Amino acid sequence: MSGNGARDGRDETSGSAADGDLSGRLERLGAQLDAKRPSAEHGSSPGGQQSGQSSAIGLAFRLSAEFVAGVLAGGILGWLVDRLVGTAPWGLIVCLILGFAAGMLNLLRATGAVKPVRPNGR
């Protein structure tokens, strides 16, 4: 038992020396990080703004594409109905209005204002 106690004592002495060395290194590292942090924040803020602008532009293009796709699909479908059935211009008018409504619904779904309807309430 006395051998274990002596060995434990040595571990505590070498452990406290290692803790002192470790805390010194930790303080130096903290000081170096603090010195570099202002320049890193200054350099990254324009990039952060640019990526925010890029995501906003991407969202704007997505939303406009959702709307335009609905209106174009309605217009093409209306034109086809008019050509096949001979109801000009009523098929085009009705389908354009339906395409406009579908485009608005797609916009609302894309922004999260309206939740998509799932069958059977799931």
C-alpha cells in the first residue's frame, strides 16, 4: 500500500506541473485567438452579407419561377383547350385565372404561409 501511496504522490506532483503548463498554454492560445478575432470578424462580415444577399436573391428567383410556372401552365392549357374544343377565348381566360390562382398558392406554400394539404389528414 505504501508503494501505491508514493506513486499517487508522484502522479499528483507531475499532474500539477502538467496542469500549470496546460493552463499557461491555454492562456496563450486565448490571447492569440482574441488578437485574431476582430480581424476575422471584420473580414467575414461582408462575406456574410453577400451570402445573405445571395440566398435572398435565390429565394426571389424561386418564388418568381413558382408563380410564372403556374401562369404559363394555365395559359398553355387554356390555349390547347381553345384549339381542341373551339371555345376561344374562354378556355384561355379561365385557365389563365386558374394558373394565376395556382401560382399564388405555390407562392404561399413556398413561403410557408400555407401548409400543404395531405390526403387522409396525415
